[in-house]
Amino acid sequence: MTPLAANKALDAYFLEARARILDVAAMLDRIGRGRDAASAGTDPRMQRIRQALEILHDESGGRAERIQKIFSLDYDSSWERPKPGVRNQESGITSRVTPDS
């Protein structure tokens, strides 16, 4: 598949990107206005958000993959494979994996 020309991609995604960036800014403002906002600065989740924002500013490419890795756990080969129709007690998510997968 051939990627869109840069100007066509910008035309297609500018408004969506603008809206999402404004959403992130609003979320950060709400955190910053919160009671005990200074403690949020040491929260590992906030540190991950800052790392992700730094990657967004980096023009070297591969941003989506690098940001996904920030918010993901490292692979552990001992993880149990999901079972169809079984609800995960921690997340509340019911597996939709089919028996053939």
C-alpha cells in the first residue's frame, strides 16, 4: 500500500489531530488544577505521559510504536493464554478469543 502524500495526509488528519491535542491539553490542565497537583508529577502514569509527549515532538518516525511501548508491559512468555468466554477478574474484560486462535 502506498502512503498518502504528506499534504494529503495533513489535509485528511489535521482537524482530528487538533481535536485530540486539545483533549490532551485539557486533561493535563485538569490534573494541574487538581488538589495536591504537585504529587501527580511523581506518579509513574504522569511520567509516561511526559515521555509520550516527548516522542510526539521527535520527528524521526515510529512514534506510534514507541508510544505504545511506553504504555505496555514487556512480554512475558509465562502469561496465560485467554480462554473463550472467561472473564478476567482484574480487568472485567471477557475474552472473545475463538477456540481456533
